[in-house]
Amino acid sequence: MRNARVARDYYGALGVSSDAGPDEIKRAYRRLARELHPDVNPEPGARERFAEVKAAYEVLSDPEKRRIVDLGGDPLDNGAGRGGGDPFAGFGGLGDIMDAFFGTAAAGGGGRGPRSRVQPGADALIRMRLTLEECASGLTKELTVDTAVLCSECTGSGCAPGTSPTICDICGGRGEVQSVQRSFLGQVVTSRPCPNCRGLGQVIPEPCRQCAGDGRVRARRSVTVKMPAGVADGMRVRLAGQGEVGSGGGPAGDLYVEVEEAPHDVFTREGVDLHCVLPLPMTAAALGTTVRLPLLTDGEELELDIEPGTQTGTVRTLRGRGMPRLRSTGRVDGRGDLMVHIDVVTPTRLDARQTELLRELAALRGDEQTDLAVNGRNGGGLFSRLRGGRSTR
């Protein structure tokens, strides 16, 4: 006589009553799974107990299998639950383990089901080349950009006019398909995105001819960008919502306009400070003079007094004559400085009259005697070099 098989106590395995609701069963399973999983519980028997809890949850979370249990049967009593095998074979990967421990939201971040056809668009980047003058004054400019825009024919739906999406006949609108495997614990169900609708749950029977069902097309358009005074090379200005439109007519990303600062013929920039080199004739440096120094602002000049006896390497700092100091708030807070580097230029070509005058000047200043004294030690000096027609620079 064959022994009658006693049905397993699935409710007792989870520690819930026979009238427990789905939420209570799920909470009990997650609590026990966190306690018994071998990765966190190395005690002997934890692995077998975990397999028992997992099997109980699979049965009681399935309405049909739970009905069999309530009628006194065992839905897993089909031979699949006997013999060897891996009790963890039912885990389809990290997602299933995360779902067991923390729920589907922790594993994937939004629950199972079809994903939305409407997706946010990506950001776009365009570079704008500016002169130093434009960086100093700021400007407003029209730019032509090539980005994805909303399809004008289907307005983002992706469907031909007069049509609409239909439920996917493969997944029935769930966005995923399931496969059943038999393991030591019985039937194990795994899910994956539907290959027919790509997880959307819907298909477009008649795609829009203009966008081929994407809901967007690429087009050139004009945007207005305002560059504040004080921008520098590498800085970016953000235009919210002016980037790529998302698939399915999703919201557009942002457009970033990056500054490329062109080199200047006169000024060199270091942050908010400017530097320039002022070539000064030897006579002007000796006697002193006033020079007109052009600034970055159109038509503006500055009179710079040069003191008599100015030497090469002298730096004149003009406070507040540099670049605007642009704060992170977009406001300008003062300006940097302008550093004028004096470079005294010694003449390289002298006519007879100029040479005679320089000799007279050297005689009056006693430079000839100084030159002779130096010449006696090393065979050359200032006066002899001038007489030979070579530059003293």
C-alpha cells in the first residue's frame, strides 16, 4: 500500500494565517528572505529554510496555486519538487535577488510593467567663437542649431494621422514576457522585456511617414543666446528646454553654448586681468611722454603718462581696466586690472645726423669715458657698439 503524501504547510512556512492578504504574504516573505539568505545567514539549515520560504511565496502569490492549497492539495506535488538541483536556480539574476530582499522598486526603480513611450530628450552642446571685445561687453546673438524637434505631422505620437497605437498581441500590453522553468523548488517564472514591443506594451501599426514612428525629426532652427559680459573661454551658457526633443514627443533637454575665446592681437587675458606690451622709443623713455592707449571698448582710449627715465620691464597697473568680473549668479561685480609692460626700444639704424647727436649726448653725459673704461677691460662697451652700428638691445 502506497503511503499518502501530506501536503506541505505553505502558510506555516511564511508564518501567516490562511486568510492573509497578498500584502501580508509579501511582507512576510521579504522579512524571512532577509533573515535566511545564505549571504547574510551562514548558519546550518538556512539555505534549505530559504528554499522552503521561496517555494511557499511562489505558491501563495499565485491565485490558482493558492486555491489548490486551500482545497487541501499541493500544487508542487508533481515530482518537480523531489530530487537534486539548485534551490537558487529560480533567481534570474541580481534583479530577482534585489526584489526578494527589497522589492521590485529597489531592483529596477519603478515596478514592472510597460515602460512609457515618451522619454526625456538629451542635452545638446554648441560652441560659439567670440572675440575678446565681445567677451568684455557681452552680446545677444542668433545661432543656428541642428537638433531633434517634435514631428509636426504626428505631434510626437509616432502614428500616421488618423491611427493610434494598439495593444501588443505578444505580451498583452504588459511590456514583458514570462518564461517558466522547472527546478528543485518547482516552477520558476522569469520575466524579460517583450521583444515585439520593446517593453512598451503597445505597437504602432501605421508609423508616421515623416518620423518613422519616433515622434521627432531632425531640423535646423534658430535660437537666441545672450552672453553676459565677462564670459571666458570654456564657460557655458545654459538654455533650458532648447536641446534634443525626446522620443515619443518627450520633453526637450537643455542646450549648452560653450565659449571659444579667440586670441587678441594686443591683449593677453589671465582671468579678469589683462596684459599688454607697450613698445616705447628710447628717447620717449628717457624724456618722458604721454601715450594714448586703446582699450577694449570701441573708440575708448586712455592717456598714460610715462615718467622720464622709464626702463624696460616697468609695469604700470591700471586698476579696474581689465575684464568684467562675472559671478556665478550672472551678475558683474567690478572689473580686473590692466597691466602695461614697458618695452624700451633701442634704435637699430641711425643716419649720420642721429649718430652725431647721440655722440654729442654721450659726450655731454660722460658716457664716452665710461665706455673707454669698460673697453679697457673687456674690449668693448656701449659707445663702441653704437659707433659700430650694432643694436644695444
